[in-house]
Amino acid sequence: MRAGNAVRGMKKKHLAMLLSRLEGFPEPKPELEQYRTPGDVAAELLWLAYSFGDIEGKAVADLGAGTGVLSVGAALLGAGKVYAVEVDAKAVEVAKRNACSLGMEEKIEFVNADVTEFDRRVDTVVMNPPFGSQRKHADRPFLLKAFEVADVVYSIHLAKGEVRNFLEAFSREHNFIPRILTTVYFEIPAQFFFHRKRLERITTDLYRLERVHFFEKHLNFKGHHLRG
Ligand code: SAH
């Protein structure tokens, strides 16, 4: 398929199918928590972001892009430019092949670096960071970078009380308001879970985090001040 421009009128199901057919990690590295974002989860997240007006014509960064599922999906939905940031060179090669397979390579700039090194300002971050099940708080540098480079962030996290509380506190500390848009199943191949089952199904929250602007934050205070 050749689709240099946005695929107009694409259905969410069709996007999910295209993304689920992309090439996966050749040798997933557990320490980097390399599990690809399932096509249906990626499509759900991107569809929501698109509906909020955060994809079409926008500069988007995919932090921890892995095989490029979210980057390619954002490009298909009409992002103006996508930065795919990934530390593992082998994964970047896969992501490049995936982008080419759907004619999206010209829209995506591949950045083979640690997320902490990424320094471009973008409109929107979409990401599926490590869940922190191998290394606790592995998602922190991703959130910090996202808060630094964008005002709107879409991210996937485990649907657990502890994680929800962390996201709530950590986001607000950085002047972001987190909102869970929906909760979905996320299938992970069993290689990370001692092969008990072929697929492990976990539950994840899809978040939209938005920066609170100084003015809004201090609106009440300012109002009071002016009246006085
Ligand atoms: N959306 C991706 C999967 C993300 S899994 C896909 O569908 O393929 C998390 C990704 O973050 C992995 O590819 C891992 O290699 C990468 N990663 C982990 N730590 C990183 C870091 N510090 N900087 C950049 N990438 C990192």
C-alpha cells in the first residue's frame, strides 16, 4: 500500500488491523520492557488523540517508539511530523521497515537515543512507556520528558490503584492534569512471564494528560486579588 498522505476516512478497526500486522521485536529485551503495543490498543489511543484534535497536522513525539506502532499510526492519521525516539538500534531498524511498509517513512524522523536526550518541542506526545514491572518507576523519565516537550500527552499505564495514585500525584506536581479516557485489555506475549500461558492479558488505562496553564491555576487567586 502506498499512502504518503493521511489515510482519510480510515476506520478505527482498519487502523487496528494495519498496526497489528506490523513486524514485532526480533529479540525482545525484558530489561527494556520491549513489548509492542497491540494494534487494537494503539488504534484506541490514537483514535482518541485524533478526536481531541491532537494528531492531524501536529508535531508528535513517540517516546520509546519500539517497533514504531504508535509512530506509524499517528502518521497514518495525518500527523504533520512524527519523532520516533528509541534507545535500541535494532528496534529502530524494525520501526523503519514498518514505516516503509505503509508509506509513512517521510513523515517520521527516527531518533536513536535515550528519551532523556530528546530535545524537540512538539504539540503532542503519544507513548507506551515501560510499565515499570521489571524496573520500578521505569516510566518516570518518559513522563518527565513528555511534560517537558509537550502540553498534551497520551500514555498507557497499568490499571492499578498504586499506579493511578502515582500518576495523579506526579502529573500534578508537574502542572499536568491526568485523565483516564478508557481502560482496555493489553495482550503481552508470554516470553516475559515464564511461559505459563501463550499470552498474558493485563489491564491498562489510556491517559490524556494536559498541562494546566499558570493563568488557570491561579485564576481563583487572581480573581480574589483583583477584587481586593
Ligand atoms: N510502542 C512500542 C512499544 C513500547 S515498549 C511498540 O509498539 O513497539 C517500550 C520501548 O521503550 C521499548 O522499545 C524500549 O526499548 C524503549 N525504551 C526503554 N527505555 C528507554 C529509554 N530510556 N529511552 C528510549 N527508549 C527506551
